[in-house]
Amino acid sequence: MTLPRERAGPYLRALQAGLHALSPSDVHVPLAEALRHLEVLDPALSGDLFLPAELDPHSGMPAFTWLERARGEQILACEGGAGSTYGEDELARARRLDAALGERLAARATAHRFLRTGSLLPATRLRAALRRIGRTTDVVLTYDRLAGDGRWVRLVVDLSGPPRWLDRSPFRRLDDPHLAAEPGVQHLLTRHSATPLLSLQGALAEAFGVRVSRLSRGTIGPFWFPGGDRPADAPPWAARALVLHLLHEVVGDDVRRDVHLDPLSRPPQGERPPEGQHVFRERRLAVSPPADHSALEWSRAQGQAIVVAPLRPRPDPSAPLRRSL
């Protein structure tokens, strides 16, 4: 799905507003990276540099190709340094020779300055760290991924093994607490990033030969909006609303009881977590007013009152968000 140029900015600002409303914690991909990535894609900042505005047709999230254009440009901006962009005199000369070319160069210079200010969402990223060495050796893995359907996923895996298991593990100690992981670890997490939670836990325990004391998956998306795709069984109040979904599921030693707070799904039948562990699942929604009140009442009617935050995009009189994006 491709948005017209005039709809790209309102779409991105609406998605940013949903993120601000839900304020994802560190069980999700970093909020600052997500907001920065969306901001640089906005034609208000970067002109036509990253267009066309492509969306995943099912999740309504920015397509991988659209996001990757910004990441590729960031590499160029950082490799070239501050001297890689045109100065005001050069831009003025370019505008005199060709106004359209001058504007494109100016937009690229603005985008490059912005891209040097901080990181964007990675396509994939694995970080491994040592939590503790004592009676057990505990390692935490944090894996971020732009999923194939456009959603943004973070896995956090806590591994707990005997005192010397690190010596025979696929991890190598760097400067404390950081660990280097063999490539196979990231391949394993990529392959199973969408696997049902308890099946994923079992696969990781088998692969590493230790206990998975805690496993969480945080997902940002889908993003529903007028004119976009929604499931056939989506609630009626969502028909003309902006709706950003934030999901979190976790199984672990510290989860005291099974909790399911997601009126749009049911727990897998026959799900049995390991002895002493339980499963917590939650869906939060950012919904544009006035549908946010309907969404809250709907969730209560399902017997699962969830967090519903009002999604209020920044005003944009030239492209009203109530119309189809």
C-alpha cells in the first residue's frame, strides 16, 4: 500500500501520537528510536527523499523498504560527517540554477543533519549481557526486529544455567557486562521471533541447554486507520478511528498468576507453562477520540478492561486525519 505524498506526513504524525499516548516501556523497541525514525521520514523534514510512503497492507505499519531508506541514508550521513552536506552558499547557487534540484539538496542536507543526532530502529539487533555469576550464571538477551509484517518486535530472554555453563555456551565475554554472541544465536531468534510464546521458550531452552527463567515479547502494531486494512472481526468502533496496538506477553518465574488482558485473542488451548511459572498477556490501545470511549466500554463488555489511551495527532489543517489516509 502506498500513500499519496500529502498523506505521508499526517500518517507519520498519527503513528507518533499513538506512541506518545502508549509510552512503550523497555519491553518494547526504544521509543526514542521509533519517534526519530518516523520524524525523519516525514516530508515536512526530508521532502521527497524517502518517498514513496509504503505501508504493510495488513498491519498498516511502515513497510520495511520505507524504513530502510532512512537507515541507508543515515549510513551515508554518518560516514561523510558534517562536511558531507551542502552549505548555504552552495544551496543558494543550486536553487538559482534549478529550483527543484536546490530544494531536493536542501531537504537532503536537513535530513543528514537530523540523522547524525541519534540512532534509528534497526532491522535486527541482538544484545547479550551477563546478569550474574554465582550459584547460577544468568544471561539476558535483548533482540529487536522489524518483523516481516511491519510490526516492531522486541524479545527479552533471561537464561539461567550452572556456574560454568558460559564456558560451553555460544557467548564470549567482552567488557563486563557485555557478551558477544555467535551468529547462530541471532539466526535462532529471527527464525522463532513469531513462534507462540511457550513453544519459543521450549526451543530456546533446548538450544542453549539451560532454563529460560523469563521470556517476554513486546510488539508495536498493527496500526488501523480509515482507508487501511482491518480484520473482518474488528469491533465496529474501529471503522473510522485511528488505532495503534501495543502487545506484551511474558512467561517467567516472576509472573505470579496467569493473566489474559486481550479481548481480541484467546490463550492457546492446552497451554502449560513450566512448573512455577505463569503467563501474562496484555493488549493496550491508543484510539482517536471519540472512539476511545467506545473502545474502553467494548473491552469492559468483553470482561477484560484494558488500557485505552486517547490518540490525538498534532493538528494538520491541510490534511485532516479524519479522512481516509
